[in-house]
Amino acid sequence: MGIVVRILKSRTFYALVLAVATVVAAFVVFDGISRQADANQVEFLQNAIRRSAVQCYALEGRFPEDVRYLEENYALIIDRTRYNVYYESMGGNLTPQIRVSIIER
């Protein structure tokens, strides 16, 4: 019992506890920052797809049938290894439904 009391009173023990708590806090903060960055990238890509579709509508008088048309004709680049893109055409003159999600790693 005496050894446990000495360990609990030692400065090394408290330094170790503080170091572990710091590492855990750093991981929690990093995870939060990473999730926010992912959300920003999804929003950016979704807006880029929407802008390309509107540009197509302005130039051609119709929204494209699929997102591939935008990639081929409007210099839109989508990293398909990182993002899933849902693009549903509602007809040539109606704004398409666009959703982007990150492929889990």
C-alpha cells in the first residue's frame, strides 16, 4: 500500500497524467477540425456543381442530364475516389437536385 501512495504523490505520476490528457485533447481538437474541413469541402464541391449547371443553363438553355456532362464540357473536376455525387435532373428547365458526400476512409 505504501508504494501506491508514493506513486500518487510523485511529480512523475502527475506529469504523465497531464501528458496523456494533453494528447487526448489534441486528438479531439484535430478530429473536430478535420470534420469541419470535410464539411467545407463538400459544400464547396456542391456549390461548384451548381454553378456549372447554372452556367450550362445560361449558355445552352437547359440544365444537363447528368454531372458527367458538366465534367466533359464545363471543366468541372470531381475526385470520385473521395466524393459521392448525387445529381438528379428534374427536366431541362428545372434546377437539378445535387448532393455530395465524402466516401468514408
